[in-house]
Amino acid sequence: MAAVASCGSGAGSTGSAVATASKSNVTSFQRRGPRASGTNDSGPRLVSIAGTRPSVRNGQLLVSTGLPALDQLLGGGLAIGTVLLIEEDKYNIYSPLLFKCFLAEGIVNGHTLLVASAKEDPANILQELPAPLLDDNSKKEFDEDVYNHKTPESNIKMKIAWRYQLLPKMEIGPVSSRFGHYYDASKRIPQELIEASNWHGFFLPEKISSTLKVEPCSLTPGYIKLLQFIQNIISEEGFDGSNPQKKQRNVLRIGIQNLGSPLWGDDICCAENGSNSHSLTKFLYVLRGLLRTSLSACIITMPTHLIQNKAIIARVTNLSDIVIGLESFIGSERETNPLYKDYHGLIHIRQIPRLNNLICDESDVKDLAFKLKRKLFTIED
């Protein structure tokens, strides 16, 4: 795992350290932060990176997914060095929004972006990112939606099963301690923010040559090119620590769209036992190795509902740190069910990370629904 903290060694004795702490009214259990004057301090310091915070559970460095409710479900945010896999909804309507919120959060915080797609030009994807909402505006949007959808208490109790009434509710509204930002799906991110950002695009049709030769039983040409591209960016810009970053330390946000689809040259969605049945799992294995040793986080959208072989889905899940499935109500019986009339689909937390362990954890919250309001995408239990 990439190192996220540096420690300095104190030169004084134990007695002098206690005396110094007592003079400054700082106990030995309190962490001393960096001084505003910029003077040298022998105490431990955390590397300060905009848009990140340490996890209260294990101290792992976290970034926001761009959806505060999703951050809450994941234990505070997306851990550096991990892969978040989003199982696309059937008609691929809502998964692109989660994908774009993750990228927009990176631009707002000044993170470096790496956008990979075989379908859309990354430059066009950036132009479609949602605009960030200010604190006052996000609270106003949330309050208006609550007022418009307010129902009598008796009706609410009839809709919710009795076994859920005693469970703690997930906080879905704007809160003061929010980590990420809220985004307006009806507006686009300001052009000046995109121009000021540092981003790298990987558009498969521009990277693949028809004369490229690949050894048998290896990765598909698209996966090979993408891995080389990611590795070069991580190495050249110092996200792996090999080349010290010249500017202030930063985080690399990697977004890969529609991975595993036929557009990537993979046939797992076309046949149950295709010739490239192991290419995707090999790609994820190498990718996770690159992430584990760098200051980077990755989000991948995948059309798992099209994959013919269920064993491949199981292997893909095991090679991902976090797996979230989106189930849209469009075209299903639930679309006309009065119980779900205020929602657009269900979100399934398949897997959440348990870092530095051999097995993954499972979320305590199982029954979640999402809806796209006039501007905000929200998750509710």
C-alpha cells in the first residue's frame, strides 16, 4: 500500500518532551498538526492532500466518491489503492452518473484524472460532468424534495415493514461534517474548472493499431494498452513514489467505462466460454497491483448483466475491493408497484473492503433504493 504518512524523530529526552507538551497545553495523546508559520516540527505529520482524509477505522487515506451517501455506506469514502466496481443498470442510465460524479469530485479537489473508455472520447465525458452545488443550494434542493414528497405518518408506517422501524436510518441529507460535494445533474461543470484540471484520456479506438500483434492466451490488445498507459502515468507523475512529485502531493483518480464490453475486444458478453475468458480477470489482477503501490483510486463500470459465464462474475467480484450493483425499475414489475413509486431503482452493496485481510466484508445495510430528483442523486434505506 502506498505510504500516506511520514514521521519525524524527536531529539529531546522524554522529560523535556513532556515539559514541552505541558507548556503548549497539548497532551501526549493529541496529534500536533503542521504550523502555519512553516517552521520545522519534530512531531509526526500526516501528508496533507486536498480532498482526502484518514479513515476513523484504520487510518487508511480516503477520497470521496462524489456521492456523500455512498461515502457513508463505504465507511467514510473510497480508500486509496482500491477498486470500486459498479455493476451497470440494464439500460445504462444511472451508472454513468455515478461515474461522472467521481470524476467531478476529482476536478473540484484538484486531483489528477485518468479517464478510459472504448465508447466515448474522454474529452466529451469531461464536458458532461455535473456541476457542484454550494452548501446552501444543496440544502435547499434537499429540503424542497422532502417537502414535495412528504406523506402522512400513517402511510409511511404502512409502507415500511415493522422490522425496519427500529433500525437506525441512514443520513441522506446535507450535513455539516460532509466529506464530498453534492452535484447538480441538470447543469454542467464550469469550463474553467476543466481547463485548469490535470487529466489524461485513453480512448481505445485511438490507441489500438490494426497491426498490433498479441501472444496467444494473453490479454486483449485493449487491456494491454490500458495497463501500459496507467502504469506510465503512475510512474511518470510520481504517484508510486519512484519520482517525487514536484508540486504538492496529489491523488490519481482512475475511471474506466464499460469495461468487459465487446467494445474493449472482449468476448465474455458474447459467449459463455470465449477465447478471452481470462483476459478481464488478468487485467483486474494487474490493475489492483498497480493501485496497491500508488496514491490512486479507481472506479470501473461493467455490464455484468451481459456476461454469460457466472463464474467470471464471481472472479471479477473477488478481484474488486468494492462491488455495487444498480437495479433500475425501468421495464420491470416494480416500476408500477406503488411501494416504489418514489424511487427509480435499488442499489445492492455486494462487497465492501476489509483491507489487509484475506476475506472481504459485507455491508450491514441490505435494503437500499436510489432516486434521481430534479438535480440530486440520493440513496435511501
